[in-house]
Amino acid sequence: MAKKKAFVLRLDPEMMEKLEKWAADEFRSVNGQIEWILHRSLKDAGRLKGTDSGKAGETTRNINE
């Protein structure tokens, strides 16, 4: 099993409640839900090695454009 790095995450109580509800709805722990959200976001952004999000070559746009 791959090693996991632990760190502290501070959330406001309302956000934590919403994450707990979402995690419970999907039968995950809050930690598992946060990992899933981050993984999906990294994949969608094309930032995971070996994944193709369909956005190849897309760059971040300048806010002034």
C-alpha cells in the first residue's frame, strides 16, 4: 500500500457539516471524500500523470483577456 502523508486541514464548521453529509451520502469517510474530490479535480485539470482529461494543451487564461 502506498504511503500517505498526514497534514492538518482547518475548515469552518458549516463547510465541515456539508462535507460530512456529502461523505455519508456516498458511503465514504470525510477523509475519503476529500481525497476523492481532490483526485477528481486533479484529473479534470490534467495534472495527474498518465491521465487525459480531454483538455490537452489548454492553459489558464489571464483574467484580463
